[in-house]
Amino acid sequence: MDERYEPSKIEPFWREEWERTNLYLTRETPGRPKFYGLEMFPYPSGDGLSVGHLHNYVPCDVIGRYKRMAGFNVLHAMGWDAFGLPAENDALLKRLHPKETVPRYAANFKRQLKLAGCAYDWTREINSSSPDYYRWTQWFFLLLYKRGLAYRALGSQWWCEKCRTILANEQVVNGCCWRHMETPVSKKDLEQWYFKITDYADRLLADLDGIDWPEPIKLMQRNWIGRSEGAELAFPVMGHPGKEVRFFTTRPDTVFGVSFMVLAPEHPLVAEIVTAENRGAVDEYVAQARRQSEIERLSTVKEKSGVFTGAYARNLFSGKDVPIWIADYVLMGYGTGAIMAAPGEDERDFAFAKKYGLEIPVVTAPADGSSAPANQAFTERGIAINSGFLNGMKTDDAIRAVCKHAEECGFGRATISYRMRDWLISRQRYWGCPIPIVYCAKDGIVPVPDDQLPVVLPDMKDYQPSGTGRSPLANVPEFVNTACPKCGGPAERETDTLDGFACSSWYFLRFAAPHYDKAPFEPKAGDYWLPVDLYVGGAEHAVMHLLYARMWTKVMFDAGLIKFKEPFPALRNQGMIWAADGQKMSKSKGNVVTPDAMVEKYGADALRLWELFMGPFEEATNWNETGVAGTARYLQRVWALMRRYVEAGCPDGAPSAETVKRAHKTIKIVTDHVERMRFNTALAVLMDQLNYLAKLEPERLGRHTIETYVLMLAPMAPFVGEEFWRELGHKDSIHLEPWPKFDSALTVDETVTVVVQINGKVRDRLEIEADAAEADVRALALASEAVRRNLDGKAPKKVIYVPNKLVSIVV
RNA sequence: GCGAGAGUGGCGGAAUGGCAGACGCGCCGGACUUAGGAUCCGGUGCCGCAAGGCGUGGGGGUUCAAGUCCCCCCUCUCGCACCA
């Protein structure tokens, strides 16, 4: 062995050797359990990977390598989320074409992942922008269409002026585009495709209970779905026979206190019921609401505003006619776009009533008999008062009574409302999966038959988004003009493309059999590998990708294609790595640290170890390069130990009982920590063990001690692991060796330190035999010189004994 | 505003209610060196010569014993933000 550890001398060799021997091909050895570990597949950006990205890939690689050694058939593959706005925007900016940049960027990512020693089965590499792949994205679109889950509707939708396309609700952040955080979105009326994710709202919510996900992510999904129980009721509009205001409320029990109603400015009823004398003010308000930016409109701090329509609705409970207002605090997109206002029990209605001098009846009293605080709404549950037949009922009973009454009278019923809206999937952009739909003058909307897939994205030089609301594909006659699959007559293709999130809603299935060309996945391989055993990615995907993928999985389950209802039974979020300056790593800030630079300076193994050691896997922390120097130094010390051992002829040796015990304890603890993804502490244990071993003569180490140490190091530092294994005389790769086992009997301590406390303060320590008799330990403790000195003649009031831990004396 | 998570040495971080600060970084001292941003050895929470005392954001509480459990407050990060 060389005197000094020089990663540049060993890493390129093993990188090539592993590739040559196809070491990381997926194996399906009979009799072994399977493990499918998956990282969220990345959009390959032109900036390449930073050390921050590796904080996801390296730990997952360690788990994959560990599972393989622990006897699993492991599926660990990588692919590229290559379709979509990020790739297209980048190419536009650089005046290049995504079909050219995407493969180049992906190749660079792949190179970097190999550089870092990540073990993927590259024969399973996938790319969502390749026709072999998006053919099946289209197939899934048609599956949803056939099941009534894809529909077309005219709607007022979010439009980003920079992206020149419609965005999904989830892609609007604080009133701005998620790709352009400084660009406020506006509304545009277009006919669009939607996926009916709301049909799955209940199941998406209920099935969260059965999956092993971080609680905050589940909570975000629950909040996003936003299930509310309540009632949908309708009150007739006076003077407009047949017209009614339908509204949703979670507090139907307060209906006797309804003193006015509010419609969203965009509500279709507004134009019909507004009186002549109010029309001017109403029109102006509606126009102003449309003009207003969404940030202003959605601001909670803004004072409420609204105008009276001049029309009245009959409160079918109180019998009173109440004024109908319009106000922008009522949203057209939720419920029915109309509310009943119970200002005595709702803060928002209260504020509105105060401002416009509307009546504020009080119809709920605190259940404990106290009086409700004055000059504010009483929003808690309580007892109905001033409420006709509801008087004296508790809120929950009153809710049931109102629903029953409304249902009997035929103007309402108990219902459930969701905050989540349907998923808007049309994009007026070039670089996406074409929607496999044809419009025929005779047959209308016609799906492209499965055997005509894929609908290939045509080559276009000039693919800039037009901003007209039509995709650039509309400018390609060869693409647009086609024959109707039904009647054969002239027809036009849909020119919008699919939201990139469609591509990532099923990719995890594809890795099971990525080259199968008769279905999205080969059924037998799917049954074997799916679902994903461990899914790892950033928390930023809490409500988009993770919700969509769950929905598609449920659709596939319903269609009988798969046997599981959840794609990712276990999910973990890696912590964000900030730059050394505490900011986000970005090229523009000039604070990006690349794996390339770190590998060149310290080697891939040292980089990997620091990624693992810098903190708990799921917690955020700042990058710190001196840490890599530290793990490189650790590897130097391991190298020095190995060299001494190898040069002494790898003696079987005569390890002391303590050394043997330490070896077994180390295996036990490291195994436990790796299983729980506590890589930082797992490595700390290995470092501690090294500090011990480094002091021993080679003859006193023992071959078992050394080999198990190297085996445990191998998943974390695969290059030196492989090198050491060969130096120890092995021919086969260490990465296919079984994970070391420990002898429980050898992990038990024979002596223990028992702490003696007096009034909670440590006064002495006793080295005693493990599991010694309680009476003996108590006697020993009380006899201790330090204890007698500190007792100072006082008699112990109480003595508590915790076996093998401590004696606590109270005086 | 509502919800969630987090506050431990100079720094990253360890600690099934039972010795706070494992492991590493940094720093200090020493050895070897022409040299050290290499390597090795030792030290390193704070105050104190010491004995000892004090210490996990702040304040209370439960307990023989609290970083850990309970209540109140402060700070930071993230999510949602008029969803009726």
C-alpha cells in the first residue's frame, strides 16, 4: 500500500472497474427480499449538481448499498424530469434548444453522480422527454380521460406573463409565478384541460393515516385538501322567481343570525339580480376587483370592501329578507362563490357588517353560561339562542337539525367542501408532453387511440411561447392537421402540452421495467418491485408532486393495474444545505460549491463522509468546507491503520477481550444507526472505534475486527472500502459482501459505572460488576468516602437505585 | 393572524427522564521538522489557584433526578394566508 492515502490514485480505477463488471446492475436473486429505494428524480439543470444536492443522493446511496449487503435485492435507479418550464425557460434564455441542452445537462448530472460514487443501475435510466417515456404519459392521460377524470372547461385561470402560459393553482406562490417569484400572475379566460383530483380528495386525505411520512408533510397535504363539513343551502332571490343564492357554510346552526349575503364579484348571478340604481356601483366594483393584483386581493390585512346589489334574498329560517352584497373577500373558486353572513359568529362577516352598518344578530351563546365578549364575533361553539326551533341546542345538534330541516324542505343538505381545486394541466408551451386529443368537426373531442401513441412532439426551431394563449405547436400545420381517428375526416390536434408534473406522477413505476414497450410497466416486474420502499426528496414537493403521484396511483389501483393504493409507503425529507454564508446556493450569488471541486481536492469518499457527518440527515445546515478536510483526515488515519495491518501480513492476531467486545458493540451500534438513517452518529461511532484501534499493535487488532470495520465503512466510503478489501486479500467486490453480524453475548458489558448522587449532584462513581445485587450496590455507595464526606453526618431520607445506572441519595 | 418545527461550547452537532457537550471542526500547548495550511501526542463549556460552584433561549412547575415531561413568554425557520 502507498504510504499516503491519495484518492486520485484509487477512485478513477474503481469507478472504471465497477462499470466494467456491471457491479450495480439490479439483481433479482431468488429468496431475497426486495428493496426499492428512490430519490425524487431531478430536473437536470445547466448548473450541474452542487454539494447541496448530494445531501440527498449520498445518504440514499448508502442505504441502497447497505440494503444490498444486508441481503436485499436492491432497485436503485436514476432518471431525468426533463420536460417542462424550467428546461424550456433555460433554453430560451441561452438561445438554445431543449432537445440539445437536456441530454447534455443530464449527461453532466450522470457524470457527477458517478464521480461521487453513487451506485445506480444506469441500464434503467429514464428521461421524461423521450418518446419511449412520454408515450406512456399520454397513455395515462387517456386512462384518466376514459375514466372521466380528464375534462375540458372554460375558466378564468392564472397566467404568468413571463412564462406565457397558464399555471396550476399550486404553481402560484404569494400571487406570483413559482418560476418567477417577482412576477405577479393575472387571470386569463381560456378553455383548459383539468384532472379531477377533487374526486379523490377524501381518499387522498384518509389514506394519509396509513403511510409513514413526516408529520409536517402529511399536515400540509391535509391543509391543502382542506376538508370542511357543513351544509349547502339555497335562499330564493326576491323578485326573481326561480333564482336562488346557493351557498356553503360550516355553521348552518347560525342561520337564524344571517343578516345579509355576499356573492363573489365574478358570480354569474350578480348581473342578473343587480337593480338599475345599483348597477353603476356594482359594475365599477367588479371591474376594480378584476384589475386588482391577486396579492392585493388576497391580502388579509386589507380592509374589507363591497357594494350592495339592491337585491334581497329570503332567509328561509328567520323569514327575513336580507340584502345581497358583493365583496372580494368571497372567492368564486371555493364552495359556490357565495356565502351567508352571520356577523355575530364570524369575524369576517362581523368586520364587514360593522363597516357597512349592517345588522349583527347574536345567535350563539357560550356553553358555560357566561356572556359572549362584546364588540366582536363569538366564533366558538355554544348554545343556539334567538334561533327559533334551534333555541337551546348545542352547536353540533343545531347543525344536524338545520341540515335535516333543509333536506326535508328540499332547499339544502349536509355536505362536504374541499379547499383543493381540480388540477389544471394545460400548458401553452412547446417543451412538454403533447396532449393526445384530436378535435373533429363531426365527432368533437376524440382521444388518440393507444396504438397511435406516441403523439410525437414535432421539431421546432422557433418555439417561443406566443403569449396569445395558444401553444407554439399551433404554428406547425403538419402537427395540427390530422385525420379524425373515428371518422377519418380532417381534424386538428390539441396544441397544448401537459404540465411537467404529469410526467413525474408515474415515473417511479417505470424503473421497474424501463424498456418494456407494451405497457407503462411490465406487470410481473411491477408486482415484484413496487411500491417504492423508501422515497427521499425535498419538503418543497409536499403538495404538488406528492399529491399528484398519489392521485395517479389511486387511479391505477381503481383501473386494476396495480395492487397498492399508495406509491410511497415511507417518505423522508433530507435537510436543506445552505451555502457557507447561510444563503441559498446559487450561481448568481457565486456561493455554489460543486462536488467536482471537492472530489478534486479531498476525494469522493471524504466528500461523501462529510455529507453524512455534517448533521442529522433530515435537518438543514450550512455548508462548511473545513468539515471535508476533517473527514479526509479521518480517511488518512484509517489508511494508516490499514497499512500497518497489511504490512504486518494481515495477522489473524490475538485481540484482547476488550477489543473483541468493542468490535461487536461497534457492529451493533453502527447497524442500528444506519437502519435509522442516523448517518452522522453511525460515522461518529466508526471514528471513535478508529481512535481505539489506532493505538493497538497490528497483532492485537484481529482480522475480524479489521474486516468488519472495513465492511461497515464501505457503503459510506465505497472507494477506500473496495481498496482495503482487496488489500486484505479478497478478490470479489466488498459491495456484494454480507453486512457484518454481531454476537449479542459479546455486546454486554461485564462491569458498569454506577453514579452516586446526593440530592441530585454526582458525588462518586463506582466501577462494579454488571447486574450486581441491589443491596450490595447500596451498601457500597453509602460506604464511599466521597459520599460520607458529602453526607456530613446527615442520615439519608431515601435511597433510589436504578440498576447498572445510579444510586440517588436524598437527605 | 393560524399551523408546524427548532433554540445545547467559538462552530457542526451527541445524549431510551439517570454522569450534559459523544464525534468532528476550530483554537491552545508540545513532538518531529529547514519549513508547515503535513503528521503524531496532549488540552479545550464558563467562573475559580484549588476545593467547589454555575451551566442546554427566558420564567414557573412535576420529579429523588429535566436538554428531555407540563404551563407561560421570547427568538428563528418553514407552511398556509379572507376557503365561509
